[in-house]
Amino acid sequence: MKTKHIYLDSHASTPVDQDVLSAMLPYFTEHYGNGNHKAGWKTSEALENARFQVSNFIGAKPSEITFTGGATEAINMALLGLAKANTSDRNHIITQRTEHKAVLQCVAHLKQQGYKVTMLDVDAVGRINIEDLKKSITNKTLVVAIMLINNEIGTVQPIEAIGELCKNNGAKYFCDITQGVGWYPIHLIKMNIDMAALAAHKFYGPRGVGALYIKKTNPRIATEPILLGGGQENGLRPGTHNVPAIVGLGKACELLQQNGKETFAKIRDLRDYLKKQLFTSIDGIKLNGCPENRHPANLNISIPSISGERLKELLPNVMFSTSSACSSSSPKPSHVISALGVNDEIIKSSFRLGINKYTTVEDINYVAQKIIQIVKTNH
């Protein structure tokens, strides 16, 4: 009998939706032109349609969307490009300890170039204290970089309050919205977000494609390209477009706009069902992250009696993560879990389960029963 494999690592990447794939396929084999002729016009039309689909979904204008190779590239383009174009005396950057490594490394790079950096602590559930931000932000602050939702523990930050503070102090607000696309009601202009990054593979689109939002309404955000080459994407992101992937990104946004609420309501129910089974059967189990302000698919937990890595070994047919995918090759403990002020045992035993729209009740029952059985056997 074939072993059943269950995928519960959807914060790292989701499967591509069949409708997304169907929309992409013609741009591999039929509409592949790239130039100022009929074949090229067809692909240009597809690019602009995708730009509209993305912008319409997140409360932006099509002209404010730049296609990228993913969220990491968009983050680099935003932060490094903003600093490169900066001619003011604003030389201060604020971020948080649990931010994505792409942001933290960009900020560290800018610190080496002379920027002053404030690293905000988070509380026991992973949220910043708005009062700390109020005390830190000044008329020298160039940008505040705080994500919408943490990719490891699923905690949602108070981004509306952050955006308002940035606006009142003349600082730019950069937000990595990747994990929130589809279920969190995002309207970038209303939220006072000046720059944002996202990636398609977090919401049933293809890997290797994303988008950068840069506000063009008053005050217009000035950035400079960090890559040089052709004039694609208004010169901000040169290089030949990955048209099939961009079409897939646009289609993924369109599908979520149509049925995202229903999809995530189902996912939240499955997450809560899994949590209930585990927490009623395992002594000492702990939830990492915020119990209320949390991504509906996320369950990051610690079981002190067994390490996350050992649990993975004993559950080889269930795919989940013991840290973020971007740092899973590193032997160092998760910087996110470490920032919560927990002890080494909690850090070592933490693991993340991420549910997607293809997860079934049968999958949840199987995983819950197996984890409970392993914990009781290895206690």
C-alpha cells in the first residue's frame, strides 16, 4: 500500500491552483513573443492585465506595481532603492527582531553604509509595542520596515497604527504583506503603506515571481534601481519578463478576490480542529505566537517532551517545518522563536504546521493522531 504524504508547510509554499496553471500554459507555447510586433503585443497585453489584477486586489494603481522575481527581490529593491535615492537628512531605519531575513540583511547592509538602526523588541506573542515605535520614530527616520504577518508564528502586527505613525512623522512605511494576501483585508493606500512586497507562491501561484508596490500618489516615493540593464518595468526592474509566471500571479490574485474569504474560513476551521485535538491530548503543549491576531492557516507549537527535528524524523510522510523555509538549512535556532523570550527547550521543540485549501479533514485527523501517538510513546 502506498504511503500517504501530507503537506503542511504552506507558509513556505503552496501548490499551484489548477486554474492558475491553465492561465499560464498558453504563454509557454502559444504567446511567447517578446518585441514590438503582434506576438509581442499579445504578451504585453497579458502583463498589463496581470498588473491590473494585482493592483485591484491590494488597493493600489496598476502603475504602482513592479513585477519581480519574488518577495526577497522586492524587499531589496524597496529598501536599498529607497536609500539609494535618499537625498534628505533622514538617516534612521526602524524594524523589528522577528522580521524576515531579507529585511534584516538589507537593514544590516544599510547600517554598514552609515544608517542608524532601531531594532524593536516584540512581546511574548510576537507583536511590537506601538509605544516603543512612538518613542523611536523621529524626524530623521527614513523608513519603518515591519511586516503584516510573521511567516513562522503567524502573528499579525498592528499595521494600521504603524502606517498612521509613519504618516504623521514623515517616514516611509515598508510592509512585507506576503503572508496576508488573500485573507487579510489589504488596501495599501488606506493603510498608509508606502511600499510593499509580495510573492505568488504563498497563495497558490507559481514560485519565482512577485511584486513590489511603490506609492505614486502624493507624496510620491522616490527610489532608484539596484539592477541595471534594459528599460523593463519603467527601468526599475530590468530584464526579460517571466510572462507565464506573471500571468499566474495575476490569476492567483483574481481567484482570491473572488473566493478568498470562503477559502480561508474553511482553512481556519481545519486549523482550529487540529489545535483542539493536540491541545486536549498532549500535556505541556504550547502555542507560539498570538492566539487572536493570527494567520488562519498557522499553527506554530512546542511540545517540550520532543524536539521539532525528532518529530520530523518520526513523521517522514508529513511535511512541515521547524523554522522558516528561508533559514531551514541553518543549524541556528529560529530568530523568531528566540525573540519571544522563551527558554531553549521551547525553541528546540517548536515546529510549524501550515494548512492550505487542499488539506482535508482526513489529513488533519491522521496528523493529530500520529503526533499524539508519537508524544505518548516517546514521553
